[in-house]
Amino acid sequence: DVKVTQSSRYLVKRTGEKVFLECVQDMDHENMFWYRQDPGLGLRLIYFSYDVKMKEKGDIPEGYSVSREKKERFSLILESASTNQTSMYLCASSRLPQGSNTEAFFGQGTRLTVV
Amino acid sequence: AQTVTQSQPEMSVQEAETVTLSCTYDTSESDYYLFWYKQPPSRQMILVIRQEAYKQQNATENRFSVNFQKAAKSFSLKISDSQLGDAAMYFCAYEGGNTGNQFYFGTGTSLTVIP
């Protein structure tokens, strides 16, 4: 079974703190993604990476950065947490599409509250 | 960015009945993938069904089937013989070859199954 593991299910941080959300996948996938999930807005892409040290901005990258030093690990960084970053964060990974064999695999999500 | 639209924020169905969830998308690509994901209260996103755009035949997975209308850019999910365990948030998603293997999601439909 493919596993995508996020380091925390629940996290409470203070405004202005630097926050690290970690994600690890064990299937040697090339692509990794960070999404933010808010009620009524669905999943919005923050950043994605298609290779080690490579990153691309998604639709809402402001206030976030990412790091991918190893293929299996993709970190989301909130440089200075703000209350409007209170949300559910989902990490996902996928391999490069090969015929019909494509799918995004998700972690269990991190519910972040910034107070 | 590609646009994926789910116009039904909430749906309900009687146990053992059939329900159809709607999804439309906007793209200029000819080759792409479409997905339905399920997110139960546990928050773990699970792939329900996928469809390759170049395949005319609608995908089927047990009680789940899709109605893929490529010209209309429509991709609905039909759940037959609904069960209590089908209660969840359902997300429609798009992945295109020219979008860097990004997955774009709709805003979701919350499905309630009434005993």
C-alpha cells in the first residue's frame, strides 16, 4: 500500500511563529503536492514539486514556501503564521502518468490552528 | 489554472437508492484524466473512480459509475444501492498532461445517506 504520512494531525501555533508541516511518501513518486482545504473552497494548490529541489507555485503560494531536499519528503513552511492560515493542509503524491496508471495519494491531513 | 465545478454543495439519498453527483470542467486539452475522490469524516482522501479522456467507455467500479460527456465537459458520478458508508464529501478532480501533472479539484459535494 502506498503511504503518504503527514507529521501531525492537529497543530496549534501562535501568530508570527515559523511553522513546518512535513510529508513523507514511500512509493518513490516523482510528484508531491501541498493543498489547503477550506469549507466551500475545495482543495487549492499551494505548491508542488516534480523532482528533488524543484518546486512550482500553485494557485495560492503567498505566505508559504516549500522544501524538497529528498525525493520522499516535501515540507511546507509558513514563514510567519497568521490567523488566516488556519486551515486543513493536505499533502499528496503521484507518479508521472503512465497510461491509465495515474492517481494522487493523500496523507491524512493536518488541521492547523493559528491563534 | 483549469476549472472544475461542482454545483451541488450538498446532496442526500435514501439508503439503497441511487444518487448522481455532478461535475463540469473547463479545458482546452484533448488528453487528460478525471477522478472522483471520497473524503469520509476520517479525512483520508480515497480514490473512487478514474476516467481517461481518450476512452469513450464510461468507467465502472462496483456500485460506482461515471457518465463522461467529453464534448459537454461533464463528468458525473452515479452511486447505486447507496450505503451508510458512502456518506462523505466527494471531490471531482482533473489532471492534464500539459498542466505539469497538477491535480485540480472542485469545491466538493457533501453526501448524506438517510437510513
